[in-house]
Amino acid sequence: MTDVTVHDKIFTTFISAEKIQTRVAELGAAIDRDYLGKNPLLIGVLNGSVIFMADLLRNIKTPCEIGFIRVSSYQGTTSSGKVKNVIGLDDNIEGREVIIVEDIIDTGDTAVYLIEEIKKKNPASIRFATILLKPEALRQPVKCDYVGFEIPPAFVVGYGLDYDGFGRNLADIYQLKS
Ligand code: 5GP
């Protein structure tokens, strides 16, 4: 177990870089099997997915393309409160085999919202890939097709995931030390 300080908190090793690489290779192989003869479009959700996207991409042999989007949250002026917005979603995904690439699914709200927004652009299919999933934190069902690891609902950093902007560059995944 190795501890690391990110910003002002202490985190401890949770999933090693070696384990992550093995699992990402398996996910790449599963995508190759599922998309034989097709050209999927991987859409990464910034910023958290960048490391997973880069590794996953290098483990996919089938010809594929990538793009990135960003989800912003802000306080709306209506009583609905938190409103989200997708930035960078192109119209040219019509008829494409889309795989959304995320860092983590927590409540599932972002995933459900993204799937709805991407559906509006009429892709041929939508699947979801995430390196981490917190099943106990899910507030609504999310069909996640490629999951790296299911984890308990504790806060994690590393492998693209941040704490207050820091920690994304850590090769291993760390859990907040209680
Ligand atoms: P959801 O909409 O599923 O609740 O949240 C998804 C987003 O919340 C992720 O893309 C990520 O930015 C953030 N998030 C949720 N859990 C964690 C966590 O344990 N660590 C970090 N760094 N971000 C998290």
C-alpha cells in the first residue's frame, strides 16, 4: 500500500497500473469482437476519460475514430436547479456506431443524460464504456457495456480522475484514506 497526497488529502493505492492495463486490454478485445467489420466512433467525455481513452484506443485493432465532448453543469434560473449541457457534440454521428468513453459512473445521471443527448443525433447504436462503476451509488439504471472495475462508493483519483483538478497523472487508481 502506498499513500499519496493530492492537493490537501491523503489517498491510498486501490487498483494498480498493471491491473488497469490488463483489464483495458480485455475491454479492447471485447470491443474488437463486438465491432468486427464495423468502424466504431469512440466519444470520450473530457477531462476524466483522456487516459482511459488513450489506453483503450491502443488496445482496439478494428478501424475506429475518436472524438471528445464535455459536460458542463450550472445552476439554472428555473426551479429545476442543476442544468447540464453537452459541448462539442457533432451532427455527423448520424448512422455511426458510437461508444461513449467515461472515467467513472457514480449516480449514473451523467451517463443517462449523455445517452439521451447522443440518441437525438440518430447514431446507428450507442454503447457505454467506463473504467470504473460504483453500482451502489447508482440512482437510476444505466446499461454499461464495457466496465473496467466495479468499486464501492468511495472517492477515487488517478488514471485521469482528479481531486480539485489534481491527481489525473497518477498511473494507479487511489482511494481517499479515511
Ligand atoms: P455521475 O453523473 O455518474 O454521478 O457522475 C459522473 C462524474 O462524477 C464523473 O465523470 C466524475 O467526473 C465524477 N465522479 C464521480 N465519482 C468520482 C470519484 O470517485 N472520483 C472522481 N475524481 N470523480 C468522480
